[in-house]
Amino acid sequence: MKREKTPDFVAGVRRTISRYGMTRPGETVLVACSGGADSTALLHVLNDLRGDLSIRLAVAHFDHGLRAASARDARFVHEMAAELGLPFYLEKRDVKSYALEHGLNIEEAGRRVRYEFLRETAAEIGAARVATGHSLDDQAESVLMRLLRGSGSRGLGGIAPVLEYVVIRPLIEVRRAEVEAFLKSRRIAHREDESNRDLRFLRNAVRRRLIPHLEKHYEPAIVEKLGRTADVLSAEDRALELHVQRILPGMLSGKGLKTGLSVDALAVLPVGLSRRCIRSFIEIQKGDLLRVTFLDIENIRALKPGKMAILPGGIRLMREGPWIKRAPGRPVRKAAGFHYRWTGKSALKIPQARAVFTVRIGAAGRDETPSFDDSRRAFLDADRIVLPLTVRSPKAGDRFRPLGAPGRQKLTELMRERGIPVSDRGRKAVFESEGKIIWVEGLPVAEDFKIGPATRRTIVIEKS
């Protein structure tokens, strides 16, 4: 391998990592590798940089089970990881069945289960970051696809270089042609997915037809300019969202599902801000924004007194005088709240959570190798925890700092990002030590209570 031929490519990726603060010294990065050109290049360039960045690497491959060649792809990635001396993790799932079960298309179903596997594997091995091989071309394709679908600034912000402080995209500022040149100069083999040539998929049509047409007839630098547009809109979207978070509480009355949104307050806002406030209000009532469209937002903005708008999922919002509120009918069943003090000396049975929890304490390094599973167990530093614990149902305003995150985040946002159904969120057990959240069932443990090199004793909370 003649590495001297690609210093510019490696240096460019290094600048991207530095610009967005993608890694910190001492961290483990789990590299998602399909065997395709982008992810193969990502793996090799991170391997080049791991000494400079002071990071450790591991490799993960997800087999969607949709193609005859998928087993060969998995074997290819496994062999590549072995050549580089890196640990390898593999999972195969029936994506087609998952899509049917959850009413999703194959692409969305594949994305969900793939990221679920990556997050679970990262938690299991203690990886702080998950690296994916999205390039500048992927960014441009995403912006065009979302423009064709009528997205707003959030959608047109494209693919985030860093997502939820965990997922990183080190190749997001390099062109696919640069990736291919890097692989060719190093004589690095990669796999080709034949489905990438199927023009029935919108992304393939945009990649193979629309962008080349725009480059030839309108703007040769269309990919770079769309990438710049995504960067600008993403930053502006974050700024607007922060402003909405500051002003929205003063526009609300009541709590939970009885919260009302002030029509008078909406009326004095610029149209763009009023739409964003309505989006946030819908998220409070619905738990997410899945399938909520621009037309839904406009219908609520235009509501007359006594009139009703029906959102996806059957949620009904009604204008009652100067307030927009949740209307009766098809109410969401709310889980009964609970609150326990638990010494851990015996099993804790929580009927409302449909769960039984146990605790065991052991010396660090003498217990069995931790088998991480956010949905069933938590491994914590026992010397940082004071018993008895408070075990309760989630409440409005809950925040904590999950493993690997730089700061505290809303519990509702974390549950939404993890795909926890709204109907199940009220049943998830929240564990507290001296008023601080140490773990929430279904989420990573709190950063401040994690197991580290100085840990002498571990405490394991397990759902049985």
C-alpha cells in the first residue's frame, strides 16, 4: 500500500473530525462498515488516524438479509477487520418482517434496525462514538430528495455531521470521487451493492440522473453548493429551535395532555416562528412528529373557535376560545404513575411497569464480563451510588446526561430518539440516587455513574 499518494484525503478527513469535535482522546469508535466504497474508505482512513487521534477502533456490520450476496459482504468486512487487527461485530435481522410489523418501507425499517444494532453494540463495548460513511455526495442527494418532498429548513439541513453526540460522519465534507481515488491509490478492495443501480429507488435516480444533469447543464459545483446550503440551514434551524424553546413555555397553560397553546401569542409571532411553536406543541401532545405534514400545521394555525384538526394517529386538537387544546375522543391510555424507595435487598416488583428488578453488587473485574442491554440491565459504579434508590415513573421536565453525551438532555427526547412508543414511555422505570437519575430503563446509564478505570465495585440493576 502506497500511503504517500493520499495525504490530502486523510488530512481533509482529519480537519472535518477536528472542526466538529467528532472524537476525544481515549475514546473507542465503532465503525459501521457495509463493505461498500464509502464505509471501507472510512475504516481505512480512521485506522490511519487512530494514533494521531488517540482513539481505539472496532468494526460493526449489519446484514439486512435482503440480498443473496449479503453473507459474502459480511465475510468480506470480517476479513478486512481481521487484517487491520480490529474487533468485529455482526448482526443479521429480518428487515422485511420488521417493516411489515411496524408499517414501514424497507429503507426506513432497515435504517431503524441498523442504528439500533449500532447503538446497542456501542453500549456493549463501551464505544463513545459510532462512525458512518456518509459523504458530501450523500449530503447533496439528501437535500435534493427532501426538497422534492417539500421539507422545511430542518429537513434541508441534511445529514448532521454529528448526531445526538454519538453518531459521527467523518467523510461528510469529501466527494465520492475522492473516496474512490483513495481506494484506488491504496489498492483497497470493496464490495458493490447491485441495488444501488436500481433507478426505482429515489436516491439512486437522484444520484445517477438528476445530479449529473444539474452538473452538466446548470451548475458544475452543485454538490458542494448543496452541502453548503445544508450547513447554513442546519445552523439556522438550531438557532430557531433554541429560540422556540425559550418562548414556548410562556405560551402554554396547563400540564401534560391538558396543556393549551395560546392563540393570541401565536398571532403576534412571525409566521415561521408560529409554525415552529405549533410543531413543538404537537410533539408535546403526540409524543413525536411522525407523519405530521405542513398541511397539518397550517390547519391548526387556521383553526376557528370550536373547530377541530385531526392529526396522524387520531390525535385531535380543538380551538377553545383563546386556546388550542387536546380534544376528547380516542384518548391515549396513560400508564399509572409509581414511586418506590428500594434498598436492593430484595426484588422490586412494579406492576405499573410490568417488571421486576433485582440488584447485585460485586468487585470490579471479578464479576462476569458485562453484557450491556439498555432495555434490561445497567452496570454502574457502586461507590458513586447511595442506597436506597428512588424508583419512579417518568415526569415532565426529566433530564439527565446519558453515557457519552456532553450534557444533560430531555428524557422525552431521548425516548423518542430510541423509538420507544409513546404508550410505553410512562411505564419506563427511572432510577435515582439522592435525586440524580442514574439509569432509565431502555436508555444508557448516566455518564456520572458509569464504570471507569477507577471503579472498585460495580452495581448491576437487572430487569427479570
